[in-house]
Amino acid sequence: MGCCGEGGGGHGHGNEQAQAQGHGHDHGHSHGGAQAQASATQVQAPSRFSGAIAVTDKAAEKLCELMVAEKKDPAVYGLRLGVQGGGCSGMTYFMDFDTPRADDKIFENKGARVLVDPKSILYVSGSILEYSEGLMGSGFQIKNPNVKSSCGCGSSFNT
């Protein structure tokens, strides 16, 4: 499967279709507008009990662009999406380019891979990774159905 249009669009593993992006991301809130709504309807959200996440096409394309710009081969690297303790609501997301580990869940779309460790998948199962651009800025968003509350700054959450 090619990344960034280098070999066609890939498909995920059943409901595990996923795309992700790191760097300059937004955590779980939208600034409104038709653009944010349009990207949310591109992908069917997996059940929050499925152990899967989904990634929109736009997020996968942007992820590929970033990996190429940072000289990270998409065949070797993926976006690690994780959850760690911290922030004013108790938990925060983190994203970084990494190589897959033996116990990772891997979600793929259009050649872009998202890597999630077994502990983090408990908190992000059923989520959609999106990328949106707008007047208020652009970045990645995680639409997480497990979030019960989040802080005012939008960068931490509680389940």
C-alpha cells in the first residue's frame, strides 16, 4: 500500500480502519464549522467496546505528508497514539512517530499506520482520529466516546 498517493488507497482491517497524525494536534474538541463536521462523517466510528479506532482519509493523508517531511519511511514507522496520566483532568493524549512493538494494535488507512499500546487502547477504543483545517487553526483531533469530562484548555480528559 502506498502512502501519500504512492500506490493507491489502502483499507483498514475490517472495522479497524484507522488514520492518524501527530504534531500540531487538537485533543478532542472542534472549533465548529462545516469543515470539522464534514471530516467527522467520512468514517464510521467503531464501537467503543471494539478495541478499534478509525482514522479519516484526510488524517491518513496528512500523516503520510508529515512522515515524508520528517524522513520517516511509512513502511517502517507509524504514529504512536497513547494515553498517559497528567493534565488537569487526569489523562492526556500523546502522539509521536515510532516503530511497531510486538503487543501494539495497528490500524492502517492509505498506507498510514497508527500504533496503540494495550493499555492506551482501553481509553481510546471507539475513537476517530481526524485532521481538520480552518480559520481557527488546523490539526489532529481525537473524537473519543469514552471521555466523560475534559478541562477548559481541551488538552486533558477523564473517563
